[in-house]
Amino acid sequence: MGTELSEEERGGERLALGVAARLSRYLQVLTQARKMGKETISSQELSEYTHVNPTQIRRDLSGFGRFGKRGVGYNVDGLVTAIRDILRTAGQHNIGLFGAGNLGKAIASSDMFADHGFRVVALFDSDPAKVGEKVGPHEVRHADSLERAVVEDEIVVAVLAVPAAAAQPLADRLVDAGVRIIFNYSETLLQVPPEVTVHTSSPAVDLLYALYFYLT
Amino acid sequence: MGTELSEEERGGERLALGVAARLSRYLQVLTQARKMGKETISSQELSEYTHVNPTQIRRDLSGFGRFGKRGVGYNVDGLVTAIRDILRTAGQHNIGLFGAGNLGKAIASSDMFADHGFRVVALFDSDPAKVGEKVGPHEVRHADSLERAVVEDEIVVAVLAVPAAAAQPLADRLVDAGVRIIFNYSETLLQVPPEVTVHTSSPAVDLLYALYFYLT
DNA sequence: TAGATTGTTAATCGATTAACAATC
DNA sequence: TAGATTGTTAATCGATTAACAATC
């Protein structure tokens, strides 16, 4: 009962891939809904925003507890807390962002990470002209100081928003410095040792896929 | 045999959601691989870059034809052509991009759309100071001219990279102008009539989800 | 009470994986 | 021939959906 999770419900088992993906998606919508002052949300509404079947949503959530009120819906605040608890992402991980170009600045200025409890602790660029520039709350540092920063700022995740040519050499240095998770927004296929995970993405990877359905 | 697809294999049935998502992902990697001069790729290699099981990849592809060579792998060029054929995305659709801020500029300057055969035909902003500015191959137009541009340039997809406060009014105008597909990169939940599809995304929506797995 | 929406069941469908013969 | 990798089968697991009683 209630919104507390037993050790077994949240601790033991790893979530199935699909469940974790959907929970993240719910969380994104819930965070936005909360900003807009919404206090309650139904599985039907969540479905409209996420394109996930409402039954599926109720099923996903009921696996972890009874978060809803019949006839009313889910409390937005409560559900945000609950899903964060389930995903165990509570802001204890530091991110280093590389590249202060358009994409890098867009990411650095967005509330996205802060909203979800992650901290961008450093923004790097290799262009001396950009070093010292203020971008959102960050001051651009030179990429030369990367190795020290990884250790001192306890950076566990590197986000790459650099030109294609710069990506591989940068990845090599990051790997040597001890970074084990790289988010690659550049248009390159990165070669890394097996213990390092690369996640390649781009602002519109899913555009192509989504258009297949929308355009028919 | 060969790489030609029968009408039934590509025309009749709609692809399952998962298949289309994965094919798009393969296509993205293949496009990058081709740029890097790779001529052949194995399901094992594709798996490393996409995190999709190699058997799954072979299964996905073999449903549409025999594209590979045993003992060798897949021809990169041939597979790009084949998947484009399957997804039926061959550049006949025009995109209007709204917002010439950091994210808008990043999207406008990227090869992404061109790589996949889509055309960004117009870039808009409501800030007069930005109108006329050159961004990649585009010149920023004032958002006032949106209605005419939608008709004249046959814009079917609108990509929104604008501040949260501007998103809903803009979406309303786009809907009135006849746009039926909106890609929303702003941090707002958009209200639109049922015949319009909204796809909400952000440069790191999947970061949250991916981190759940990588950080454990 | 009446209306709405959750939580849950049951049944179906598609995704995933291991294994291996076919063949380049 | 030897090695590598596809194409395909079979078996399992998770996702999806409709339906509806429980209950706010």
C-alpha cells in the first residue's frame, strides 16, 4: 500500500529495458506537467503525450505500487518521486560536456539535466577563443585540463557535442582518463575498449523513425 | 533473391513499430559508416554500434530479402539503399524549422536531414535581429510569414526548437496553417487537435533511460 | 448515486535469444 | 580447405490489448 517501495520492488531486480525506457518517458512528461502547474494526471492523458497505451502505463506503474486514485488519476508530484525512486537517478552523478558549439550550448543551457537530478559539472572546448565564455551557469574550460577535471570533479559520464573529426581523439583521451560512459552526439562511429559504453544519438535520430508512421 | 523487393515485401504491410525503429537505427549507423569509407559491415559490428542483438539484426533484414554475403557481411551501400526503400523515406518531404537559437542552429547546420533525404526548406525566428542571418545553407525568415511558407514550400513537418513560452501559440498557428506533424524540442506539453501528431523529444531524452543501465 | 479511472486478469502477439546448417 | 558470417528455426520471454470489477 501507499507509495513506499519494498527493497524487492525497487532494489533487487533490474528493470526490463522497455519498462525503464517508458518510465523515463513518463518522467519527462510528468516533469513538464508539474512545471505547468498540473496536479493530477490520468493514464489517458499520459498516453496522449507519450504515445504509450494507457493500459500499458497503468500496468507499468502498478508493478511498483498503487500510485493512483480511482476516478481521479495520479498525483503528479507523487508520481515523479516514485519513478525517480524506481530509476534510482537522484543526482549523484556528474557529467562533463564537451564542445561549446551550438549543440553544446543548447544542452548546457537546458534545464533537462537539472530537472532529472543530473549535474553538468564542466563544459569544455578546444578553441581558445571560447575558453572563459559564459554559457548558462557554466564557464567554458579548455579541453587540455580534461584529465585533471575528470578526477577532481568526479566525472563519470562524458557528453560529446564536438565536430566529427575531434570525436575519436577526444574519446581516446576520455577512456584513458577513466571515463566509462560516453554519450556521442557527433556524427562518428567511435572505437572504444569493451569496458566503455558508447551511446550514439543526435537531436533527430528518432525523427526518421517517427516519420515513417506519421507520413502514412 | 538479389536486393529487389516485391510489392508485398515493402508496399502492403506497415512495419511493426519496433522493426521501423531498429531499421532507422541501422540506417543511421550505416550512413556514418559509409562516410568513413567502410564498404562492408557484419551483423556483429552493427550490433556493437546499435546495441541490438546480432541475431535480431539478421532476422530484421532477412524479412525483406537476402542482403548479406555469408562469411563476409553486408555491403554498406547496398544496405543503405535497401533500408531506405523499406522505410520509403526518399526525400520527398519538406521540413520547416522554427527557432534560430542554439538548438535550432545545431539542427539547421547538421547533415542529418540531408543524409536521410529530408529537406529543411525554411528556418524561422520571431526575433527581428535574427531575421536575415545565415545559418548553414539557410537564411532566417521572420515567423510572420509562416502561413504563406507552409503553402508555398509545401511544408508537412514542423520542427519546434523555440522557448517554452513560444511553443503553444506557434503550434496553434501551424495547425491552422495545415501542418499535421509537429516535432517538439521545447519543454512544453502541446495541446493540439486529434488529427495533428506531436512528437516531443529533447537532445537527451534517452540519456536518463540509458544511464539507468550504464550506471549499474 | 453516477461518472470516471485505476488495478488486474487473461489472451494474443511480437521480440529476443541460442543454435546451427548453409555458403561465401 | 578452413574460417567466418549469414539465413532460419524453434523455444522463451516480455509487450500489448481488451475487458471489467473495484473504488474514488
